[in-house]
Amino acid sequence: MKKHIEKFHYLTLDMDHFSHIQQVEMACQAGAKWIQYRTKNKRSTEEWIAEARQIANICDDWGTSLIVCSNVDVVEIVEDTQGIHIEMADISVAEAREILGDTKIIGGSAHNFEQVKAIYHSGADYVGLGPYKPTSTIKYNTDYLSLDDYRSIIEQMNEEGIDLPVIAAGGIKPEHVEDLMKTGIHGVAVCSAINQAEDPAEVYKEIYNKLY
């Protein structure tokens, strides 16, 4: 089942002075259509679920799609979530699909064409491809992808008939968006460039205007 995947994926970030709830409210007010709730500091699934429910209510009010990063249990329990993003250290896309069924959106992370191909055949709805630049959000053990790398992977996908939206991720800033989109990708995922900005909403709008 083909699902709609937005071009702009906004990711929340664990921060002391700017909570996930506040980040989601900011993004929705700035026009967000797609939010990925990404947290690594929850001590329990119950705590994760409680915050996810609050975020889901906000997203529902704004008509915004909510994707949860990594936790299948949260997606199962919090019905108003639209899907999950599976990072490379998590369970497989195929396992998540078996648990969540066909209606939920499932995205996976990849670094090269072979991983993209595997994610596609596992039943993912989109792939997050990176990292493009260094970022404090995730510690990568891989090389950064160049614009030529993105072009090459898109070309290989086209040659093999792999119809899967590619979302560039990892250290992306407003000034990177236009060149990345010229490579043939579907969109971008952005986290720290927005959340750590002096005016997060302004940076969000700047990126949005480059994509739509």
C-alpha cells in the first residue's frame, strides 16, 4: 500500500530547556506536516508512552503526521501515531511490519545502496539516507555522503526499479537543502539545525520555503 511521505521530516531532540512538547508545538505552529518524535533518554516505556500521547494530541489538533523513532511498543499503544522510523541498531523493518501491519508508515535508515535495497524489499515506505554532514544528534560510525553519493544511489535505485522516497538526513542545514534536492531525493530530515537555533520557528520556515 503506497503511502504519502512528506518532503520535510522534522525531528525532536532531547534538550533540557526545550522539551519535546514545546518543540512539537513550535513546529506545528510553524506549519509542520510531519514530525518524528525522537528521544533516547526515557527511563521506561511508560514514560515514553505518556509523552507520546501528549505529542499525538497536539499533532492531531494540527493535522500533522506523527512518526515515533525506534519504539514499536509506543506505536502499537498510542493509536494516533502514524508510524515508526527504524534506525539501523533497532529491530528490522520486516519485524516492525509484522507487528504493526500494513496501515502504519515504516521508514528505515540506510548509508548505501545495498542497505536501501534491503530496506525496500523489507517493505519500508521510505528510507532515511545519510549522514550528509557531522551532527551532535547521532554518533555515526560511517563516512559522510557527498552530493555525488546521493546522485549515484538515486541512479542505482532508478536502474533497478526501486520506487522508494529517499529522505536525506544527518547535519542538514538550510543552506544545504537546494543542492540536496537537485540530486533526486524526495526530501530532508532536520533536527539540531532547528532545535538548537536561536529562533527555531524561523529556521523551520526557512527550510519549509525551500521545499514547498
